[in-house]
Amino acid sequence: MDRQLLSTLAHQDHPIAAPLSDITVQRLLQRALPRGDERVLDLGCGEGEWLIRALTGRPGTRADGVDLSPSALAKARDASAAAGLDDRLTLHEQDARQFTAPHTFDLVLDVGATHAFGGLLPALTAARAHLGPSGCVLVGEGFWECEPTPAALAALDGSPDEFDDLSTTVDRVTADGWTPVYGHVSTIEEWDDYEWSWTGSLSRWALDNPRDPGSEAAGEAAQAHRDGWLNGYRGVLGFVTLLLRRS
């Protein structure tokens, strides 16, 4: 099954593709967009869920989203049109690393997509280039809650040096010239809701569409993901979302 289609199916019940509750997302955006007339950029916007929520209820806010996936951007366009926001949202189908704009932004989003830039600090370097004088970055990144086990590393197809612990992650960010002005560490409840939604949405689709050529692959992907989470990285991999300003 196509990876983008699999991701779309898996996130049907949890469109924020990160272990964050709706209340947490709302709180983060309230902190990041205090005026309501900011200009927002999402580097790796996917289907545009963060941007839709940023624009909703803030009629003075404008946004740009950048992503390489034409199918994800098509869904973002449909969602923004359905919400009556398409006149304030501009979407760009291109590599976020090459994106340029004629203006700067008050908020740059990169939640769960730092890998597209080669890691946390390179992602922040890319975001810095788009920020206005008092602009903020909202970045979400994994960290090790404890020493990663072989089972966790196998499930994530990762290595021990892929992430740091929480304090080291924040230390690296501050040493790079950023000051955290807010942050949120995802709770185990948020993780569980995200993972049950991911695996459950995909499993339900596979069960409801047994004749679809992708049904078997979807069911297998859901089972493999669920096993890797429950028997591998649950309680080992954490997630922190930081609202940062330049020091």
C-alpha cells in the first residue's frame, strides 16, 4: 500500500499526526498566536490540520503550508475550502528545505517532521531563516524517556543516538540560540490515544474493505505497528513540543 494512503487511513480519527490531544493543540496555538493576526508557516504541513486549526477563529491570521505530497496537499485544500479558509491558506508542493517566501513569519511550525531536515537542529536552522524579529517556532521532537531497549529500537528501526533524553534535548536547543517560552511533554494517555487511533483506524478500514487490494497490507501494517508499540517503545519513546524564540 502507498505510504501516504496508509498514513491518511491511519490518521482518520487522529488528524494531528503526533501524540497530542485536541486540548493540548489548542493550548499550544493559543500561546503561539496571542494576537490572532499572525502569519504562519508549516514546513511539512501534510494534510494541513495544524494550519486549519491555527486559522479557525482567527480571521486576521494567514498561513502557508509546504509539503511534497500532492495527495496530502489535495486533502488540505479540500479541508480549507470546507472550512471557508482557503482565501487565507496558500499551499506549496515542494521540498520544505528549498522553500522561500517574500516575507517573514510570526510562527513557523515543524511538529514531528524534523527528520525531513536531518534532525532537530537542522530543522530549527531552516525555521530561523523564515522568522520575523519576534517570531516563534513550534517544534515537536521525540526523546528517550529511559534507556532505549533492543525491542524499542527494533520496533522503531532506530538507533540509540537517534534521540537524547529530555534535558539534553532542551540543552541542545538552548545552546543553539533558542529560548523555550512554553512546552508540553506528551502524557502516556496522549500516546495511548494516538497509537490506539492509528492502529484502530487502519484495522477498521481493513476489516470494512476485505475485497480492496490493500486490505491485507493495511491489516498487517496495523498489527505490526501495534506490536512494536506495546512490546517495544511504549513508555520508552517520549515526545516534547517546544515553543521557542531566538535568544
